[in-house]
Amino acid sequence: MVLVVGDVIDDILVRPKGPIRNNTDVESEILISAGGSAANFASWLASLATKVNFVGRVATADVEKHAENLKAYGVTPHLQADDSSPTGSIVVLVQGEDRTFLTDRGANKNLDVSLIPDELFGDLVYLSGYSLLSLSPRAVKALIQRAHSHGAKVACDPGSAGFIEDFGVKRFLEALEGVDILLPNLEEGRVLSGEDRPELICGFLAERFETVALTMGQDGCAVQRGDEYLRLEAVAADIVDSTGAGDAFAAAFLDQLAKAADLTAAATAGVRLGAIAVTLTGGRP
């Protein structure tokens, strides 16, 4: 059983059909869907037949809508209702593998992790890095300690290189203290480590975290645990939308680790599910 804590978002996916021109129209494909890195991860993990509890926060008027959406993927939702803030929203500008995010985190900023019941803690607690940006350091530390007291490992996806820079790298690493498994993408890894090469990024982060899985898009992934380091190539796929690919990788990777698979098997499962994710529009299965 896995507890996922973090963001749930209304995604507005925009795929321009031509070059973006200022001060005029650009014909585009536009899709509105439910998203949020943590909620996407929960949906991918539930698709692998794992029991998933999800804790997030949305506007009161949207609780039922987002709860039903998560249930459709097999996730058990525990959504906090916010009377003062709208549900978070993101405009995702998709251009090939490149994405630009215009973000209003909304109700996600008011998530209260102290309200999480003890019975929701299982074998793993997964935190979205976006949540670390709005929770107090004391609240994050208390949540990690609660997870460990229940015998759970704690995994975290840092969330956004830009947000990490704005928050402060040193401060962010301090907030991650106690996390067992870190799953950054290449840009996040570069920001957190100050290094550029995957093996140096993983080496730096492996001094602080038990397991590090670095995703690199079409260049595959690099994984390190202790002195064990490996690099895997990506699985070839026709890219439609890379939104959610990292969440899919994390779901399969952590699912295999929970089943006592070795790093190679876990990383292989991750890149395979990530390759499926990029062929779909939106961030969920």
C-alpha cells in the first residue's frame, strides 16, 4: 500500500500546430484534463495493481469531480476541500519533447499534511516536490518522521528546476532530509547537484539519499544506490506528449523496488512505462 501526498491540478494542454507568433493567433490543439504530478503518479501506480491512497487539496466545488477522476484509475482519494482558493491549474505548452508550464498552484498551497490519518500510511510514502515548496519545514519533517515510524520508505520527485532555484537549492536539500528515494529529472538533478554529467549528479545525490533515479528523456535514465551505478537507454517511442512520463517512470520503478527487484529490473520497468506515457496526450494512463 502506498500513500501519495501532493498536487492535483487542472491541466490545460496546448500543442501549437505551427511556430508561436507574438500578438496574433496560432492554430493549436487544446485539451483540458485532470493532472498534477502527484495525482498523475498515483494514477500510474494504481494502474500497476498497487493499492494507492492519495491526499491532496482542491476547491470545495471540485472535490467530487477530482475524486471521481482518481477513482476511475483505481486510486482511493482523500481530498481536502478549500473554501478560499481555486483548484490549482497549469497551462502546459507542448512542443515536441519540450514543455513550458504556466502555473497557478491554487489550493495546493494550503495542503495540511497533519490531517492525514495514520491508517493511510503503508509501505511507501511518495511526496511531490511541489508540496515541499509550500509546506513548512517542520510539517515536512514531521510527515517524513511519521512515515518512517510506520516502517515506510519515503520517495520524492523534486518537481521543477525553476521552482527549486526560486526556493533555494540549499534550503530545498534541507527540506528533503530523511527522504530515502529521490527521482529528479536531468534539469532538476543539475540544479540540485551543481554537476552536469549524469554519473556526477547521481554520485552527489547518492551521498544524501539511499537511492537516486535520474530521468533523462530520450537519453534514458541513470540510477545509483550506494556504490552501484547503472545507465539505461530509453525505449524508442513516437512522442505525442511527454507530460507525465517521469511520473510513469517513477511508478514502475518504485513498484518494482517494492517487489524486491534489483536496480536494473526496476529501471527497465521505469523506462518501458515512460515510453508508453509519451505516446499519450495528458499525464495519466
